[in-house]
Amino acid sequence: MRSSRLALLRLLPLPPVFMGLWCAAFVAPRAQADEPVIGITVQPVEAKAPSGRIGAAAAYDSKQARVIIFGGADPKAKVSHPTLMTFDPKANTWSSIEVEQAGPRAVAHPSMVYDPKRHALFVFGGWARGAEQPSAELWVLHLGKGDPPSWKVLSDGHNGPSARNGACMVLDAKRDRLLLHGGDGGPHPTYGYTPLDDLWAYHLADGRWAQLRPAGDAPEPRWNHAAALDSDNAMIYVFGGAGYVGDREVLDRGVYALDMQKLSWTKLTGSADAPPVVLGATLTYDPDANVLLVVGGLVVDTPGQPGSRSVWCFDLATRSWTEHARLLPTTRRDHVAVYDPSKRQHVIYGGHTALAQNYYMVGEMLRDALIIKVKRSTSPAKPGDRD
């Protein structure tokens, strides 16, 4: 990660903005009769986390109704953060998970999922401090009661996906497998990084990797993109990220859907009303409202603003975007987001402010967490709505 990254070295300084407390939006002031209206509220969690994390990984532990955060780095610190931190959304409290032995060292931009069947965390890839290449290791941590849990390496890069960081990984529970997509394969002599577009499955029952070759309109190579899972409908959604093909930049505002059962990609939307191209954003799925939320990220295609304080909502029913402007207290990138089904809310944590359109420029470390709630309703037309 030492060389310049394509399209991310524009030095356009912008001081970070910090506004606080609580904000809410109810969108579509010119709604037509019975047109869906998406309301979004953003509220800060009062308790600050023990530390800030950049490029961490997060998952929701459904057995204990908590958010688990692994890894992440503080570029100004002498050590990385291989510890496990938890957030209890009901009590709004932070704690840590004591682990018996050392785990993955590649804590910058790893991928992580939680498997409720095994009550275990799976972590793949990432970049270790001082390493010349990212990792290709897959680790597991069983979270059963009793003795402190311990990490175990399941695969080390042989007969599986190549080393990478900034990849997307989800659990396909119905087929008992992990799915890994894209990421950065390591240094490139010209562009500094190597975006990937491959898709791999790790079959949990027999511990076997297999490369998948889905049909359809697949996303081009990218890293530090975001993915969201709709397990009931067997869909994975992908948005954002940075990449290139040959000497052409991948500046893609589309939302892509992977049907896990049919193993086929579909591009749901283009760029007409979409957010700017971002990397280091988060994408979460809200099953009640049937929408995707995009929060934060580093803007790579629009000169000037390196980030925004908007929350973008993609309505899967109408395949259209809505911008809920200036809801976030500050710009935010390289953070994590998890949907909490127990309270029907989205939990956002960590990252840093988007200081400039430069991947390497670190803004203010963020220790706070935000709670985002979504409500879908219908609104009858009012006089003047059709004017």
C-alpha cells in the first residue's frame, strides 16, 4: 500500500466538519398519491468506544445480540488492534472478548462474518503492519461459553483465494458457505494496488475453497467496496469501491445484485441519481423497509468534496436513490456498519473523517457510534404536489 493509488491522489484540502447531537429527515416533500416515503433518523450513541479503528471488520452476533468488531488500525499508534471489541445495542455499552492466544495479524481491512450455526467468527485476509503483501489466511474463532476462545487457521492461501485486503465476505447460511468477492491483491508497480473481481466459496462443512464463475453483469475489479446481505431472498448487494481495467479507471455508481441460488449477477441501476463513486463506505440492508443504506466513504470521481454527511437510500422496490442530506455529524470513511435485527436499526462505528481526496491522508479518528433507523410509509398527495 506504499505506491500511489490510481485516481486517489488529488490533494484537495477540506477541513473536517463536526456538528453534533441528533438529526432526522423525512424525505419526498413532493410525494405523489400513495408514493412510498422513507424516513431516516440518525442518533449518536452516548458512550464512546474504548478506541478508534480505521479499516476494521464487524459482524452481528445473533445469539448474544451484539456487534463484534475486529482489527482496524491507528496509523499514529505503534501497534495495531488485533483485539475483539463488542457493542451491546440494548445497553449501549462497550466491552471486549478475551482471547486465549494470538490471532490474525493482518488487521487492516480484513473481512469477517459471524456464523450462528457454529457460534463462530470467520476472518479472511487483511494487511499486517509492516507487511509487503496482504494476507491469504482464513481464521476461525469459536465463541462458546467456558474457557476463553482461541483462534485457529483454517487455510493459508493454498488451494484458495489469493492474498487480499478490502474484500467483501458474507455468509450464505442456506448453502453453509462463505462467499468472498474482490479486494486488493497487493502492490502494483504502476498503480500501487491490484483490484480483483473473483468470487470464491468456502464450504464450511468440509473446509474446502472453490472458485465460482457466476453469469450475468458482474462488477468490474474493485477493492474497499461494500456489500450487504439479504439472506431471506438469497441476495448479495455490492456498491462502490475503486479499481481499474488496463489503464481505465473503474468509476462505477451502479448497484449490483448477486443471486446466491442462481449464481448470477444483475446490475440494478446506473448513475442517473446515484451517490458519487466512493470507497471505504458501508452498505447495509434494511429488511423492513426493503432498502439499502450507503453511509460515508471517500469520494473518488467528483473533484472538490472528499466526503459527505448524507445518508443515501436505495429503494429496491423502485430501484431509485434518495439523498438524505446532512444527517451525519461529520464525514466518515473506512468505518464499519452492521444491521441489528433485534432493534431494527443500523449501527455505524469508527473510521476517520474524509480530509482530502487522497487515500493515504488520515483525518480525525472517530470513536463514536451512530444509530440509524429507517421507516417506510405512504403519503397521500397534498395540494400542489403535482404542480
